[in-house]
Amino acid sequence: MSKVAVVAGREFLSTVRRKSYLVVTFGMPFFAVLYFGLFALLPALFMEKSAAGRRDVGLVDLAGVVRLEEAGRASAEDEELRRQAEAVAGRLAAGDPRAGAARGILEAVLLPVRFRPFATRDEAIAALRGGAIDRFYLVPADYLATGRVESYLPDEATLGMAEKRAERSLERLLARSLLSGRLPEEVRSRVETPVDSRRSAAFVVGASGRPEPLDTAVRLARVGIPFAFGFLLFMSLMVSAGYLIQGVAEEKENRVIEVILSSVRPRELLFGKLLGLGAAGLLQLAVWVSVATFATSFVAAAALAALDLRLFLTCLAFFALGFLLIGSLMTGTGALGTNSRESQQLAAIWSIAAILPPSAAAVSILDEPNGIVARVLGWFPLTAPITMMIRCGTGKVPLWDLLLAIALLAGAVYLALRAAAALFRLGLLQYGKRPPLREILRQIGKA
């Protein structure tokens, strides 16, 4: 283990001191924040500008059913939406630069659509051509029988968010106008809002049979934590494998590997590289995640408050075992390549085999966490890490099932390290050619 520690320390320090590593580690978050911040700011500025210079929406009512006074009457759903949006806007400090775009979007969305009545279609067309209105709607005389409504827009208009908001506002206005004076007030309010989300409640029934209030944040966290760990596993494998394969390819081309193997066994060298370069990749990933967490501090605080420690530790265990299994296989296979590009192509097979099946079956796993598909993918070592994370997030996995998956995965890690060491030893001394399949199988059998 002392030689493994020496190799791991050397690989870690030599990697983190590279200028390219430092630029990517600290420059990528800065570029991402600048890039996404710019794209978040532009829509807010555009919406703020369009809201400041917005024009009315025309309305021609030939059916005589529209009551414009109903346009200012807000339903319980509208009031709840406005209250929630204003609460979020209130939390955003005026001096916080990250909040400017969000405040602009909220203010633009909260502005109501203003309808301007016209007696005839010709009057509305003249106003539209003169720029007095953005668009107008015509309610035909046979509207009650057909439900047909005509919309008129200028040539340069695009079907976007403003069009959708105007259509929804018109639908609400027509519905309220048709109900006005025809139903008692309490019945009308209930027709407009059949389910009041402010007063409704949801419960879950556990194994004890006793109903308990549904905590949406906790349930979202139970689903979000496994998917977050799965994404981190994918990213860490991609980042770490890149450094591993690049380092091995450089040492093979420079013939430095011959000197190293004179004092270190291939298995020790493999394990040391896996730990050292893997730690460098995880450090880089940790910096990126920290910046992303700071940029979304409100979401991160909510997720931390709803954190399930047992689920977090379980996902962490599968993350570590999955990283060792797939990372060792990627390194051992990548060492067989004749150059860096070929090594990366060979190594990518393992990451695709580990991530693609559980990703494709994610919906089935969530619906039936103890079904045949979920259990087969959960017990198969390559797909077990991500599959078991998703299954554990449902809270329905038996303890024996969880322990069996961990045991099978740990055994696979041991065998993978031995097989990868054999492939590593075989590939390190091959220059310009790939070993034949028979020799590869023979080395794996000897391991």
C-alpha cells in the first residue's frame, strides 16, 4: 500500500499543478456562470422592455357575451400564483446581481393583459395597422353555438409567450363573462376554481396504515438525490478517465512506463493511478458543483433541508463502488489502445454500458422498484450503481435486496481490479499494436 500511496500522490500532485487543469477547473465555472447569466439576463431585459412598451389587445365582441369588467376579477388560482411570485420576488435582495434577471421575468409575467374593445372588425384592423394594439380577437355572432374565435396579428408578429398569455386571458374572460349573473357567487367561484390548492391537503399512508401529511420537498429530494449522484458518477468517470488514459498514453509513448514498472507492480501502478487521478477528477468536479450550488443557493438550501441522510450515505456507497468498478475497467481497457484516441474509444464502452440501460429504464424502475427489470439491473454489477440509487430513492427496496446488490458489486470490484491489472500489464508494454483477443482472454484467465 505504500507504493500505491506514492503513485497516487505523485499522479494527483502532477495533475493538479498543470496549467491546463487549473484553467479548466476554475475557468469553466466562470465561463458557465457568465454564459448562462448572459442568456438569463437577455430574456429578462427583453421582457422588461416589451412590458414597458406593451400595447393593448383588441377585442371585437359580435356575440355580445363579453363583460370587460370581468377581466380585472382574479380567481383564487390567480391570487395564489401572484402571491407565490411576489413572495419569491421579495426574497430576492435588491442588491443581489443574481436576482435581477429573475425579478425582471417575474414582473413581466405578473403584468395582466389589457383588452381594448372595438365595435367592428374594420376599426380593430385600423388600430392594428396603426400600431395602437398588438393583436385583436373577434368573437363571432355564432360563438355560443360554435365556440369559434378569430385572431388577427400583424405580419411581423411571432407566436410566442405573449400570444399564449393573451389566449389564456381571453379564455378566462369568456368563461367569467358566461358565468356572470347566471350562478350564485359561491357556486361560480367553485366552478372557476374546482380545487383550491391553498386549502387542499395531501397525505401518504405508510406501512403502519396511519395517514401522514405529504412533504413534497422530502419526496422530491428522495428522487433528486439518486439522479444527482448518477449524474456526478457519469461526470467523474468522464473527467477522471480522461486524465487516466491521457497519462497512460503519454507514459507509453515516452517509454517512461518501463522505468516505472521496474520498481512497481502493474496492479499497484493501476490502483495508484486510479486513486490519484480519480481524486484529481473528483476535486475538479467538486469545484464545479460548489460553484453551481452557490449560483443556485435557494435551491441548494431547500434540498439540504429535505436531505435524507440514510439515502445520501447509500448513494455515496454505490457511487464509490461504481467509480472503482467502471474506472478500473476503463483504465485497463484503455491501456490496450495504440494511441490516446483509440484508448478513449475503448474505455467509453464501459461508461455507456453502465449508464445507458438504467437511464432508458428509469421510468420503469421508479414505477416498479422491485420488479424484474429493476432487480436484474440492480444486481448486474455494471448497471447496479445508478439503478440501485434510483431504487433506493423510492424507499421500497428490502434490506436483503440492498445488501445483495452491495455484495455483488463489491465482488465485481475485486474481480475487475484483478482483470484490469492484467490488461494494464499487457497493454503497457505494447507499442504501436494492439494485443490479439486470444492473448487478452488468456491474461484475464490468469488474473
